[in-house]
Amino acid sequence: MAKLFSFKINGAYLRFLLKRNTRFMVLTGIAMTVLFPILAFTNYLIDGSYNQFVFTTGRVFILLLLVLSVFIVPFLLFSYLNSKKNLDVYHALPIKRRDLYFTTLLAAFAIILIPYTLVYIIGNVYYFSVIPNVDVILLIKQYYFSLALTLSIVTPILFAMMNTGTGVDGLLYGLLLHIIPSILYGAYVTFGSAVLLGFSVADPSLFLLYASPIWAIFELTFNTTRIFPNPILISLYWIAFGLITSWVVLYYYQIRRSEKAEEPFTNKWFFPVISSFFTFIVQFFLYSAFITLSGRGLDFRTLIFPFFLTFVMYLILDVIANRGFKHLIRGIINFAIIGALSLSTFTFGTLFDGFGYITRVPDANNVEKVELEYYDPYSFLYQSYYYDQTTFPIQKMYSEAEDIATIIETHEAILEGFKENGYKKWDGYSPLESTPRSGLDSALYQQSSNVSIVYHLKSGAKIARSYTVPFGWTTDLLNLVDSENVFKNRYPMLANPDAVVRNTVFDILDPLMSNSVTLSGKVNFKLFAAAYKSDYLSLNEQQHNYPDTGVLGIIHLTSCTSVDMCITRGIPIDARYTQTLSLLASSGVTLPTFISSEKLPIVVLPDATNEKAPFFHIQSLLGNVDFFTPSYYDEVKEGSVAIGMVKYIEIPQERIVELLPYIRTNAISEKAIGVLRVESNIVLSDRNTQYMFYLLDEDALPLLQQWRTELEVKEINYESIIYKYE
Amino acid sequence: MIQLTSVSKSFDNKLVLDRIDWTVKKGSVFGLVGPNGAGKSTLLRIISGVIKADNGQVTVDGEFVYDEPLVKKRILFLADEPFFLHQSTLREMKEFYKIFYPSFDETMYTKLLNNFPIPENEKINTFSKGMKRQTGLILALSVNPDVLLLDESFDGLDPVMRLTLKRFISREILNRDMTVVISSHNLRELEDICDQIALIDNKKVVMSGEVDTIKGDFHKIQVGFSHDVKEDIFAFLNPLHVDKMGNVFVVVAKGDIEGILDSIKKLEPVLVTELPLNLEEIFVYEMEGRGYGKTI
């Protein structure tokens, strides 16, 4: 073992190689300098200002050039391996083979890295001098990653060179070794997406991070947000990989025979193993891709074309390898074996539901936590705008046993629904025959929802699934409403008050948003956040989804984490928010009351004759689309167009207060009672309509009945109620 | 001293050298001859440490060679096609050799450069085949090794250069006690320069010794008769070769010349004359005697 690691670098030969390749280093250095920082400087000459993006682009390009030179330099320095006479001379030199190998490898490493390092330093010194607040530690880390991974990119190329006899074969198979992980991953993802219901990958780049050093060098250098797996550990993994493969290559270097040096393959197993594996995964990839494109499921007619396409590809590789058609019959037989193997694996994988992949749901006892992404069409749990996520990243992780059980139940309900449909994927449009959840309007029920679940098992493994399902299959998830995670996503600024730099709006409005009182300077924001959070979490899912008390006020809050990163929320308060109300009272805040509005509020009445059970939800105060179930309207045909007509009554200003005890927001009703629409005086900062909708409690029925008789019941186009047409 | 003990080598299960025992004395100039594919180059590559023998031992002055830099520093192997770095000049190649061979002699290099008109700073890949050979020899001789292994290195040189080089090598050997092994098909050249010779055939060294001793062991005799006789009349001599032109025969045989002449005279020839025999002829007749090339 000690002998394995004992080698001496021949300094004189190292210097000789560096001197001989000076021109190459100068050339790559110039090419890199043009991209970083000259590109940024020329951009400055044009725009008059420095653009950070141009610097980053330059850094990406010089890393690309680094990778490119990794492919070139081994062929410059180890080219003697491809000539019998040259190899004889090198092996006759008075230097141990391992010393010669490591000296040349070190020289290759230096030739690749010297220009990169110089340009990296010069470019970043320039960057540092013109761009403020540069993260120097990050720049050093990025350089370290490129340094750490270079060896692991070089060694597969050297491995290909050691097993092939010509530069072209070495380059071809070096490239092949580098792209095999990507094709393997592509085949896995395409196969999963094509035939496996619920297929999802927990961390899309995780596999390539460990399988492809080229992917890893870019991912580690430029994905600065990655925390897990630890980038330093990954870099150490690749350093270890590079060192181990260096010794594997050394083994092949030492046994390389000059008699075979000029043959296409110096190792008789190299071509069969690499080309067979490559063909196998390309076939798998193409089968999956063609099945996806055809949309016909497993139909063998679809597989004919990719089968023959890979046949031609394999024969081309075989002909190149054998420098002719001499072994064509053997090549055809080999391909037949590979084809049979891939076809049978593919077919079995498809017919047996991915060998249990589809139906697997983990036992709750084995689950440590669950990552959930749930995009339902009604924003029941929370809505998060894309710009919100940059301010407050969406919280997906559920670790409470109760929440985990809820997610697993939903997962099982989804699988039950698919089981009745033969585990076929749902296109999101065509109505499904089975109904795992009853009690919903079909229009509500069939709305497409996306659910992505990643189970983090106690063993450290992850199980990821992703489904597009009818909303009706996911209603169990509404039970998560009382979890801290939903609170974090609904009101991120209250969940993370320390992250808030300032509040541009901190007011309390009356329930119908006609009047406001500022809280700034009166109420301590952090105390408010703590009180509201405590109140929110004290309510269970029943109390959240089916509130039994009227809204008392709405907090209008716009919080910023930096100058241009702000989000707005309308936060309802009712009598159950005792700590919040106490805080407001102790801070001398009086809740504002309704003042008259120019526009009359209206109550939309459900169609009394419609007996469908409506599952109705009033969205949170920033919902951008409000929805009435068909229970609320009659469809009237105008030509070929069906128009929903709703009945409503206009409520005189002075009578609106009678309705206040019954108005609810963020609530669900299983009966069609009525919906109050007001045109508020105050518009929440980033809401684009003044219309606000409130669900009415069942207790409002006598009052509504009375108004039906006292006030005029009118009829209007459904959309005119929802959208304001100026 | 180069010592090979029971050295065997195979390539892809094909035996190339079979239990070779061979010794080259220090300071000698050894010619290595043999038919194509006999294993001459393989033998030189084993001695130089390029490849490892499958069996047996190879030592130079008692030390193993393969992957032993200290010994290999004293050996220089010049292959049949000389190697030069891509796009290199003679000056760059000199630097290359100086890295690995501390014995590289700048004075010798200058002297050789004065004798051979090779431009030092021009790209070697622009040189003719003969110039490349000269370049290779300049570098090899400048290394000043204890053991110089030349694999058909004189092929491609014009006669003047060949002669100059031969003289140079002869002089240097005398001055420096260098051991030289030269493989070649051109036995006339070897005869001029080598003091010892070895013949490889059928995977073995079948003949090895001083050039003069070998030459003294082979005899070419012209024999004339007054009457017609058959060729097989010489069968008792085990001749390597018999030529007949009328009643005159040319017989090539091995052994003591006095004994051979006495035996021939008993056949009552009218003419018995010993003819001169060079090394090339000996090689040809010896190989014919072993069945090589007889069918052509």
C-alpha cells in the first residue's frame, strides 16, 4: 500500500513540459481574459456602468474554457501513449513509470489551472474594484470548487486514453464517459415521467452532482444557495474520486503495451462494456421519450423506431471500433442481446408499476418530515406569489406527526383514486369516473391540483412523488391549516418579524375595508406578530376552516425585507384572536367602524332550487380570483354560449351593519348561504380590484330571507359580479 | 556486462523469445542478427527495460533493469524509428534528454554537431528520414551511456554518413569502454564495426561469439573434378550449402578447415581452393541450413 502512494515528481521534466506548453497557456489565458474581465469592461464602455451579470457571465465562460482545456491538455501531454515507438522511448527513459505518470499529470493540471488562476485573480481584482459589496469568501470558495473538481474531470479522459489506442478514440470515449451520467439520469427521468405515476425526483440535480464532475463543477460554483448536501463535502467526494481514479489510470498506464498502443482499443473489455451500457441507456431514454411523445402508453409499435435508431448507432460505434465491417455479425448479435435486455427491463418496469414504485407509500413511523408543495386552484391553504418567494422562501417542510399523517392519508387517497382508474395519469381536464371524495360540486371537484410530496425518511433516504389530481382528492390537506407551516406561508412577515426591515403600511381596517387606523408608532410590530401567531396556532383546523364569529377588523400590512422586496397581506381578526385584541386595546387602538361607501354592497344569493352541496371557500384577502360554485347561478344559453346568471340584492348602506356578525373570510362553507360583495374604500397595496368578497354564515339565513322579501332581487351576469368593468 | 538468463517473452500467447541465455561483455560491440520477426527488437526492448520479460532475469552489471531508473540512466535505447517530441527542434530534444540522462555530454554533442550538418533550431519534422536518423544518433551518442542499444539505427543513412558514424562509434567505444548492441540486417556493416555477433532464430540465440571465431568456423571451398560426380558426394561434411556448375562445386561447411580439406582431397578432385566468406554469407548459409528462405 505504501508503495502505491510513493512517487516522486521530476521537477526538471515538469518545468520542461510547462515551458513547452507556454504558448497553449498564453492562448487560453488570452481567451479567458477576453471573457473575464474584458467583456465587462467593454460593456462598461457601452453602458457607462458595470453590470454584475456580465461579470458572472464571464466567470461562467472562463469555467467553460477551463473544462474545454481539460479535454485538450491530456492529449497534448500523453499523446506518446498512442504511438508504439514513442511509448517505447518513454518507457526506456530512466524514470519510474509512476513518477513519469504523476509528473505528467501534475504538468497537465498546472497547464490547465495556471491561466485560469491568473485570469480569475485579475478578473476578480477588477470586479472587486468596480462592484461594491463583493463577497470575497464566495469568490475564494468558487475558485476552490473549480480547483477541486478539475482532477475528477481529467481522470475519466485519461482512463479513456489508457484503454484506447488513438487520440480520436480517446477523445470520443472520454466524451462518452462524461456524458453517460447525464444520459443515464435523462433515461431515468424520462422513463419515470413516461410510465410511472407520481414520478418525481427529490433533488433534480443530486444524482448528477455525484455522478458528473462537469455538472458538479458548475453546480457547486454557481449555485450559491445549495446547503444540502454540503458543497464542501461534495467537493471532497470529487477530490477522493479524482485521486482514486488517478490510481486506476496509473494501473492501466503501467500495463500499457506498445504492441497494442496503436490499436483502437488496448483493453478488450473497454469497448463492449462502455458501448453496451451506453446503447442500453440510450435505448431506455428513447423508448421513454417516444412513449411520452406518442401519448399511447406502452405500445410496442412505438418502440420500433427507437429500437432501430439505436441499432444504427451501435453499428456505427462498432464499425468505428473495428475500423471496418469485419465484425458486423458479432456486432449485430451483441446488439440483439442489449436490445432484448433493455426491452425486457423496460417492459417489466412498465407492466409491474415500476416494480412497486407507483404504489409505495411510506409508513408514518419511518418518516422524519415531509416536504409538501400544494397548488390547488382555490388557494385554500395559502397563495404565494412568485415575488413573495424571493422575499420569504416558501416553507414546505412538515414535521409534526399529525401533519405527516394528514399528508400520508392524502397520498393514499390519491392512489386510491388512481387505482380505480387503472393507475393512468390524469390529463387535468377529462372528468375521472371515480370519486374518492363525495360532497363536492363536480365543477369544484374536477379542478386540477398539483401535489408534490417528498418524504424524508429516518434512514436518510427520500421518497418523492408528484401528482396532478382532481381537487376533490386532496381535501384532506385542508386539515393542515392549523400547522405552523401554513401560518408561515400565509403570513411570512409575522412568522419572521426579525427579517422585516420596515413596514410601509401597518394599519387596521374595519371588516369591510371602508375605514382605517394606522398602527405604526402605536403597536410594537414584533409583539403584534407574536400575539397573532399565538392566536392563530391556538385554533384547530375546524375553527380555522369554519369560523363561528364575524370578522372584527383586517390588518393591512406591507412588510419589506429590503428596499424593493416587500409583500402585502390582509390579516383578518375576529373575537377568537384574544391576545391580538388585547395588545391593540393596551396600545390604545380602537377598531375602526364601517363608514359609508359610494357603491352599495350587494349580496349574491344562491339559487334556492339548486340542491347540490356547494363546497365554497372565500379566499384569503389577497386572492386574485374568486369563485362561485354552480349552486349560485343558472346557466342561460345565448346562442351557443352558456352564461351563468346570478341573483343578488343591493343592500342600503344603513343596513349593512346588520350583516357584520355573519361575515367570514378564509372560511369554508358546505352549504350555499350567500356571498357579500363590497367595493371597498381602501385597496390593499397590491390587489388589482376593489371588490372584496365575504362568505356569510348559516346564521345569516333568516336575515337574507327577510331581505329577499323586502329588497328587490335582481339578476346579473356571473362575471360582472366577479370582475369590475370600468 | 549484460546478462540474460532464461529469458522468455510472449505476446498474446505467441512465444517470441524462448529461455534465452546470453551474455554481452562490457566494452564489446555486439551485432544482433536474425530473420524478420526473430525477436531482435523484443530482446533490445527487454534489455533497455521498455518491456518486462515474462520469465528469466535481465541484468546490467548485476542489477535488474525494468523500472529501475538508476540502471536505466546508464542505458540508451535508440529504436528503429527515432522519437522526437511533437514540433520539437534538436535543441529542445537535447534539453529533453538532459533531464533524464545526467551523463549527457555537451562537448560530445558539439563535436557531433560539427561532424553532422543538422540545424539545431529547425523543426525536426521538416527533416528527411536520413537527417532524422542522424539526429537520433547525435542525441544517443551525446547521452554517453554505458550501454547503447541501436535497433537498425543505420538504415536510411547515406554511405558517407554511415561510415562517419561507424568510425565515430568505434573511436568512442575505444575511449569510453561503452557496450554497444546493434541489431541490423546489414551484416556487412556489422562486420566492420562489431567484434562479436549473435544470431537469433526460432526464438533462441542460436549462435553467438567473436566475429573472427565465427568466420573461422565457416568455410567456402571450391572443388573441381575431372569427371561427373553427384552433389551428395559431400554429404559426409554436413554442408550448409552446395552449388554445382558442371564439374565444379562450391561447398560451404562448418568445422576445422584442415580436416575438411583432408576429407575433400580423398575424393581426388583436380581443384581445391578455399574462397573468402563474409559474415553476410555465413548468416545466409546458416539460415538456409535451418530451413529459412529455402523454398524461395
